[in-house]
Amino acid sequence: MAEAITVTAYRERLALMMIDGTPVQEMAFMAFGDGGHDADLKPMTPLPSTEQLNNELLRKPLAWIANEDPLSATGRGVLEANELVGARISEAALFDSDGLMIGYKTFSPKFKESDERYEVNIKLRF
């Protein structure tokens, strides 16, 4: 599974915060999509310039947020058994409380069945 990236637009917001105090909002949402793979079902390389999912299917409040080590922040999104049944989930992203993307991850498609609860963790390293 590919490691998540911190997108350029968020890194720019962090720089502005250090320069002039422009506020940076907290992680609040995860979006799930089915556009993170190519025709051969291989994950596409996540690009730092990404600002939205290739094909967002659902956005939800985060189920869990943690600082697992001093140089990271992790957000967990959860799809319940009744959500996105039949979808091939292959991309996920963290968004702040204003709806701006923070981090992005692609992976091999996971076919979501009706009896599955599916969790995605995105760990951003600083």
C-alpha cells in the first residue's frame, strides 16, 4: 500500500501560518473514492498538486485522530456495512474543517461488500 502524501496546498497554508499567522484548520473529514487506480487496477501515483479526489463517492467526519509519534498526524475514516456497497474504493483523502484537502492516498481497489465495515488510516509525516 502506498504511503499518503501531504498535498502542496496544505504545505503552503502551513508556511503562511508561520509567516503571518493565517490560521490552519484541524483535520475533520475523510473522503472515499473509486478513482485512485488505473485500468489494470493498479494504484495511481498520488500527486502533491492534488486538491480533490479523482472520483469522490462519500465524505464523512473522521472516526479517530491521533498523533502516533512526534512527527505525524493520523486520521481514520470508517465506512459502515451499509455504505458504498459494491464500490471499488481506491482513494481516500483527509480534509480540514473548511473542506480543504490536507493529505491523499491511493491503493489497490477494495470491493466493498454489504457485510463489511471498512477503515482507512491516513498517516501524514512532517
